[in-house]
Amino acid sequence: MTRCQSRAGSFIARFLVVSACAAALALPVDGVAGALRPQPRHPQRHPPQQQQQRQEEQQQQQLEASSAPAPSNAGPSFRDGQAQIVEAFADPAAWIREELWVEASFDSDGDGKPDRLHVAVVRPVQTETEGLQVPVIYESSPYFAGTSGARQYLWNVRQEVGAPSPPRASQPPVEPRIRPGISNSLVEDWVPRGFAVVHSEAPGTGLSEGCPTVGGPVESLAPKAVIDWLNGRAKGFTTPDGDQEVAAGWSTGKVGMTGTSYNGTLPVAAAATGVEGLEAIIPIAPNNSYYRYYRANGLVVHPGGWLGEDIDFLYDFVNSGNPERRAHCDATVRDGEMAAGRDRITGDYNDFWATRDLLRDVDGIRAATLMAHAFNDWNVKPEHSVLVYEALRRNGVPRRAYFHQGGHGGAPPFEMMNRWFTRYLYGVENGVEDEPKAWIVREDADRMSPTPYTEYPNPDAAPVALYPRAGGSQIGGLSLARGAGQGRETLIDNFSFGAQALAQAEWTDHRLLYESPELAAPVHLSGWARVTVRLASSKPAANLSVYVVSLPWVVGGRNPRGGIVTRGWADPQNHSSLTAGEPLVPGTFYDLTFELQPDDEIIPAGQRIGLMIFSSDRDFTLWPNPGTELTIDLDGTSIELPVVGGARALQQAFAR
Ligand SMILES: [Ca+2]
Ligand SMILES: [Ca+2]
Ligand SMILES: [Ca+2]
């Protein structure tokens, strides 16, 4: 028990912020709190005038409370370090629901006025009747008013690599669905537990003003504005164009953000601004770099399940905002900066993508981050979360990783999220920061039962190099020892054959496949695999796909299963620069090194580890005419796997 907790049992401590516990409100960790009127923990954040106003309001509220007949004095309750359902907060009919517009710092729709963002609040009635102040759980999204995902508007991928794409027709505008309260997500979980729940629509969507920018700076500044409003630093209005203001005096100013996919990106975007008051975030499968979402190592690569999607498709997908400003937004954003900057011809990194890359801003994050992602999320690939997580580790930011083996999305167990928000929004010293950092759901486990590890990647993992042996059209060897004089082997591109068919083929010239000995013991991989390929192409441009697989491949098999372990794609033209690829000279060999998607997987005994090299990936890359030949120099090709236990563990697993 901490010093703060030990004092929490005293009557006085329930009502006062104990100075020795500056980082924590003096709240009982177990049992029910009495009436709670926490002062904002950082009153200096408020301008003196507002601070004075707040104090006067609170004094007035205390006067009113003292003259009221029978105040219920409802307050939050904590048990096992988690906020509990409080009966007085649990009646939805009593909740205060309000909608308003927060004035942002930008004018992205070009009408000469700051954009106002549509916000909805749900909070316990006691925040109105008893002067109770509560922290906020906040979700923002461009999706709340509906989306337009008709697949005939995806880009046609049947084109040569490095050539202009066939033209794409834009989707018709989204028919907005305006719902009262914007969204019901999170509300039933958190309002009864003593939080307010806030939703806002992203710029240019629903009833929020502005233009959709799909990752542009306004998507970071918009949630920042809402958090500023919750802290008395930005103005809210009852209407999009009126001047009647509305304040958030009921808010402690402590805000937590969460959401999945795009809605998980926005918490990272807001946190990267360093905005004060955003104390904790739980991003679930966030897309933290639009370049890595639509490109890979210089190559045009599409999100899994959305072959042909590019950033302009996603713009149309969310374009549900004010029809009067739509022509302006389409012209400046979609048909302006996106058309000029996305560069679907080379796929190289540039300033356009840099402005949509939160990895560049990640040092601004101070919010305690519980990061959730899946290692088989091929829509938003796991690197998005792992790269941010690794930056938080370098920077010493409070953090936790919850990673599972499923696909896109998947929230951590509710108790884990509750303890995270309770610790950082209510200041309850429940010890989350002293617990293991990495919670990995193992292959055969329930998704709600992760296994704790000290850190991710696993601290016992070390890179171990494996080298291919000749014979890849059938199956060559994959060995711990470099074998000189293995020579060159050639594959012929053909997008007609998917990775599964290629991995299962007994013999094919459409891929090269090398496999290890059968594993005598399980092999635990944790972290990044890194491949080096020495190759020549018969054409100036070509796709390159590299998979680590577990063989034999089992179709539709459950865990433990054979199939994809991890994979990656790259443009050989970018062998020496991500921003300036160069046409390949046919017959010339190039060395190319890149990382595959980060992973944490235990490959069971009895399987073999395979390295598969091929060209076009029918599920992800462009589909050029078949026939491009890639020649691999085996003596210059290797893969480093992040093996828990290092080379010794792999040697033991390979020993027969
Ligand atoms: Ca405006
Ligand atoms: Ca390129
Ligand atoms: Ca895996």
C-alpha cells in the first residue's frame, strides 16, 4: 500500500488533496468514497480570471449545496483499483446530455471563420445538481455521421509498377446520418462509473465544420481544441454560428481518449500535440503513419482487405460534412494536395506523407499510453503501434502494450482499461505503472487472458541470422551457417498466385522458398525480423514481397497453425533511399535491407520456419503484367529473426 493509500481512510483525506500526494487525489482505493469535490489538480492551467470564476462558482455551489434540503453527495467509488458502478450515476434517464460546438484554432474550410467542432457530452446529473466534477472519457471519429465504402471506387491495381494509375472515379458524397448525441459508444461503461463521456466529429464530417484531411494537422488540433475546452482554455458555443457560450465547469480537466482504428489514431494525434489534460490514451489498432498505411518501403501497397485503397478513397469515405463547403474541400484537399502529393507512381516518401506521419511527432506524447494491436492485423499493420510504443519506451512515458494474435481491432480486457483510466484520470494509486509492460495474448489463449512479459519486444530476444541454401523453386534449406557458393536463383512474377498457393506449391518458378529443419522445440519470436536481399530485376521496376512462414501451411487451421508468421514488402528502386528511388538497371544486383512487420509468436515444435521471396502480392501490391524476372543472389541474402533465447535457442530447436 502506498503512502497515499494509507492516508485515504481518514475522513479528512477524503475531502482534501493531501500535499504529500500531489500526484494522486486522496481517494479510498477500496470501499465507497464520500462526497467528492476535487479541485482541478492543475488550477494554474486556467487563466487567473477563469480560475477566479471557477472558485466563485464552486463557492456558490457549496452555498447552494449547504442550503439544499438533502444532498445525496454522490461520488465515485473504487475497488481493486477500478472505478465501480455507483447507483446514483447509473440511471440513464437522469444523465445530462448536451451538444455544442467548440471553436478550433484553424479555418480549414476557408470561409474566413475558425472551424467549430460538433461535440456531445453525457455526464452524471450530480455534475449539474451537486457541483460534482468528473474526468472525461473522449472518443473522436470521422465515421460518426456515416461512410461511403462502395468498392467499385477503389483504384484499379491492374497496372505496371512505376507507371501512372488508371483514373479513379470519386465516390458520391456520404449521405450524413445525424444522430442525437453523436454516438452511444463508451457511455454505458463509463458514466455509471463516475466519468463524463464526450464524443466529437472530426473536421469536415457530420456537423463539424472544416475539411476532411485524412491525417492532416487539423486532425491533431481538433481533439486538442476539445480538450482545451474541457480545461477552460477554448470556447464552446451552443450553436455552430451563434455567440452563446457554454463552459465545462463540471470537468476536472483530466481526459482519457480511446477508440479503434481511425478512432484510435486520433488519441495518438491529440497526445502528440502534448495538450495538457490529456492524461491517458488507449489507442486500439491506430494508424499512426498514412505512408505506412498506403506504402511500404517505397512501394505502393494497400491495406489488407482494401486492395486499391489510397488516401483519396478514404477522403471520400468520410466526406460527410457541410455540403456548402464540399466543393472547396474537394478542390483544395482531395484534388489539390492529395492529388499532388500522394505520388502513386514512385511510392516514395515525401513532404505530403511527412505531414501525415505521427511517428514524426511522437516525442510530444506525455499521456500514459495503453497501446492495443494485433499481430495479424493486415489492415492497420502492427508496426503502427509498435513504433509508437518503442518511442514511448525511449522517452520514459508511462506505457503498456496489449498485443494479441487476431486481426484488426480488439480492445484490452475492460478491467485493464478501467485500471488505466482510474489511475491516470482519478489519480488512484492502483500500481499499474509497477506492473509488467507487455501483455501478449498467446496463440492458444482467450483474448481476454494475456500473458504478462517484462517488455515488448521480449528483452531476451536477440537477432539470429539464417541463410538460404540452393533449391528455392522446390524448397531450399534455411541454415544458421552461411553457405558459400549457393549461386543465384530466379523467380518469375505472376500476380495470379497468392501467397498461400505459392507456399503450398511443391514446385513453382513464381517464388523461392527456403525452410529450416523441423523444430525439435518451440521457437519464440518477439520483435522485428529484418531481411537482406541481393537481387537483380529484368525490368526497371518490380514488386518485392518477403514472408516468414510456418510450414507445413495449414489451410484455415487454428492454433497452433502453419501459415504466415510475418511479412513485408519493398521497392527495390528504394534500395538506398526512401525518398529518391532510382530505376533498376536490368542485370545489375542491388542489396536491399528492410524490416518485416513486428511480431510475437511461438512457432510450435514439429513446424519448419520458411523464408519465401516473391514479387507481386495479389492481396496487397499492384498487379503488373506477369513475366518480370527477379534473380536472387543467395550468397548476399539472409534474414534475421528476433529469437527469444538468441542463437542458442534456435540451435537447440534445429538439433535433431
Ligand atoms: Ca471555417
Ligand atoms: Ca519507390
Ligand atoms: Ca505472427
